[in-house]
Amino acid sequence: ITTMIRHIATHLRLALIIGIASAAFYYAQAQSVEQDQRMIERIFVQSLSDDSAYDWLRYLTQNIGGRLSGSVQAEQAVAYTYEQLKSLKLDRVEKQPVMVPKWVRGPKEYAYFETEPGKTTNVPVCALGGSIATPGLGIKADVIEVKGLSGLAELSDEQVKGKIVFFNEPMDPKLIETFSAYGKAGSQRTSGPAAAARKGAVAVIVRSLNLALDDYPHTGVTQYGDLPKKQWIPAAAISTNAAELLSSVLQLNPKTKFYLKQASENRGEVLSHNVIGEIKGSEFPDEIITIGGHLDSWDLGSGAHDDGAGCVQSMGVLALFKQLGYQPKRTIRAVMFMNEENGLKGGMEYAAQAVKKGEKHVMALESDAGGFTPRGFGFTAQDTQWAQIKSWSSLFEPYLIDSFKRGGGGADIGPLAPHYPKMVLAGLKPDSQRYFVHHHAANDTFEHINKRELDLGTAAMASLIYLFDQYGVQP
């Protein structure tokens, strides 16, 4: 009996110890959640009360304008953001040299289609980034319509030779995820001109990647790959309204001709810079968390959504931490990448320098999907990391930014991934339904940015970075 009593007493003591430990754990956990809620609330209140990001974007877009890689405007943007980061009194601000391609659009492009001699209809047109010029007097030829690269593949070389190929695959309106629709139709722009050239085409025109029907042509990069330069052909985009009209006309009159004149040219590489600012970590300074957007933009508009918004939001995260007196445990680094649009040289150089210096990158977040209302984040992470990340989504519910999905990152932070296989990559996910109305077009301008939406995105990014800084990244 005595032994039994001792045994029961031992079990009771053990149960009591476990109970006390469990209670202490859950109490500490509750305290931690409450602390995080308070901090995130402070971040949102401060962001929504501050004008910094909006004012920076106003200057970038209205005083500098479109920031085509290698242009004077791009270098003005480098100088401006460098000075603004210096004014935040960060621990380090740097201009990181990087060689970038310099492509020049030249005088305004001109295009029309001709249904019979002398009967022409002008169409809104713009050269694709990286395209060569037409001959000085332009090109006029029969035009043949195809639905994307698959449609071109169905034609023989004889059917294409000497003609202008008209790629007319629209973005799929049935896809709620507009970036999926963009990716599905985008190959005709990036790879279409080279594929058409291999079949003997003399030029290419592409339906703009835009879910709306309007008169804005949308540019974007095209790549000739390993095609010999002597085989390169001019490539341009026409507006969605023009594409609809041309398609209808071709059905009535297959002998319709198309005329294109543009003077774009590639001028090799020139020196530019990534702009970097950071707050040094107090406990784990060697662990680096990178946030960023790309400073370059296409030249038709002023790059407000793509990607001035992402740059000023990234700068805004550092500004918020300074304003709130928050000293991060880990090093928080904001990077304004150069040359995302037509080369990704900034992202590749940043990764190369990180590896060369032996830096330890644990997490990276990019904002490059516009300045619209944030809905959540996409993450590329391992299973153990995802479990931790997913547990944070409830903290974002009061702000309606709690859509956490697997799969995400950004073009500029992507080059880090092969060198840091355990790092987490994340991308801010704003509501994208209107994004491609402005993407790469003349209407990507400051007046289409809503300050409150922009500031909500800044706060969401800062809140996520705060959590990663507090709790680290699971191995």
C-alpha cells in the first residue's frame, strides 16, 4: 500500500509539474500573441498617418517620370532614392554598381492597316523592349493572324515567309488570378518575335497583355535568344481595341496589309546602380532580411504601379521602424533593384555580391504587383517554415490581408534562391484585377495610385518583416 501511495504521489507531482509548465507555456504564448497584435496595430496606425511613401512616389513619377534602364531618368531615380534613404539616418546606405542594357525607343512609332490601296486605318502601337528598328521607310506586308505560339507552330515556313505575324491570343478573362492569365498569354510577346523570325516573318505585332479593351498599347520585353542578329525582326504591340478591329478586318479581307515604322535600338551596356539601405540587427546582425522593388520602369508611363509603388513601400518599412523606435534583432535591408524589366541585372548582381561577401540571407520579400489594396502574401518555403508562417495569418485578419498562399517571391529576389536553399521568399499580393490595365502602358501614372491602398501595403510588409525578425526562420 505504501509503495502504491508513493507511486500515486509521484504521478500527481509529475502531472502538477506538467500542468504548471503547460500553463506557463500557453500564458507566454498568449502574451506573445498579444504583444504582436499591439505592435502590428502600431505599424498600421503609423503607416496610415504618414505621407512619406506617397510623397516619394509622387516625386519619382511626376518629377522624374519613366525610368527605363540605362536612361538619364533611371540615374536620377538612383540619386533621389539614395538621398531619401540617407535622410532616414540608417546604419548603411549604398549605391551598388551594376551594368545594365541600354535600349532606346526613339521617335514615336507609327502603324496602320490597309484594306485596299490608299484606304488605311491608324492603330495605337509601341515597340517591344529590346526590339530592333524597322527600315527607315518602315515595313508594309501581308499580315497573318495566329493565336499564340501554338498557333504559329501550326503554320509552315512558306505560309509565314515575308509576312507580318499578328499574335492575337488574349489574356484569359476566366482566370481570377490575373497573373496566371498574364503568364499564359505572355509567351507570344517574349518569344513570339524570335519564333516568327525563324519561319521567315519580316515583323511581328502582338496584342497588348491587357484584360481591358482600350486604346493603350502595352510594351514589355522580347527576347531573341540565340537567334543570329542578322535574323532579328522588328516587334511591336498594338492596343486591345486595335487587335479586335484588325482581327475582324482580316476575317473579311485576308489580303489586308499592315504598316509599321519604329526606330528603336539596343546600345549595349552602361553603368547603373542598385540602391541599398539597411538597419543593422541588434542580436543577429549576420542574418539578413531583404525587402525590395525595382526602380526601373518602362518609358511609356511613369512606373507608378510597376514598380515605383514597391520601391517606396520597401523604403517605407525602414521609415516605419525608425519612426516607431523599433530596433530589429536581424539586419533589415531595403533594395531598389535596377533593370528588372529588360534584363534582371540588378537582382543577379545583388545575389552575386551576397555570395561573394559570404552573407547569410534568411528571408526576402518583394513588392512588384502594384500599389492596389493588399490581400496577403505568397510564400516559397519549406514545410516546417510554412507551418510557422501560416500561424501568423490570423494576425492580419483585422486588416483583411490574411490570404497566405504557398508559392511566391519576386523576380529580383529570385536569384538569391539557388544560393540560399533554406531562405524564405515572399511576395506582397495586392488585388490584381486592375493591375494589367496599367501594366507597361502610358496610363501607369501617379493619379492611378490610392494613398490608403499604398500605405496599407507598406504596413502589411512591415508587419510581416517584424514577425520574421522576432521569431526568425525555421531551419
